[in-house]
Amino acid sequence: MFKPVNRYIVFEKTPTTIENDSLIVLPDDYKPAEEKFIEVNSISSAEDVRFVIQHPSKLVIDASMIEEIRVGTTNYSVILDNYVVGILE
């Protein structure tokens, strides 16, 4: 079990659906622009996070500040608490 410290929050990305019903043909290497803010599900957080999070919670975060950590064969997505812009209720 990975326990975050130093204001980090562990989360998992919320699945998104991609529709491919376009009549326009795009190159195979085309990637749509990524959203600046995304919705994620919190898993756990450090004790010193500066606001209360009931896990699991839906958070809106700055996607450009996501950090990916690999420990052994497990991947964790983490972000500092100051890059959380909101909690969805």
C-alpha cells in the first residue's frame, strides 16, 4: 500500500468516452488537444493536505501537473494539493 506524504494526493483517472463517428478523415497520428482540467477519483491523501477529502471523492485537477510514480510493477498517479481546483459534490 502506497501512503502519500508531503501534501500529495493519490488518484485514478475517471474513464472518458471517445466518439469516433466523425465523417472527417484524420491522420493516424492525430491526437486531440488535451483538456487543461480533468476529473479524477481520489484514493488517498497525505495527512497534511490543506483541505478535507473524503475518499473516494471526485476532484478537478490541473492535468499538466500530474506525476506518475512506478514502484515495482505498480503505477500511481499523484498530484500536490495546490493543483486541485475543486471537489465535485
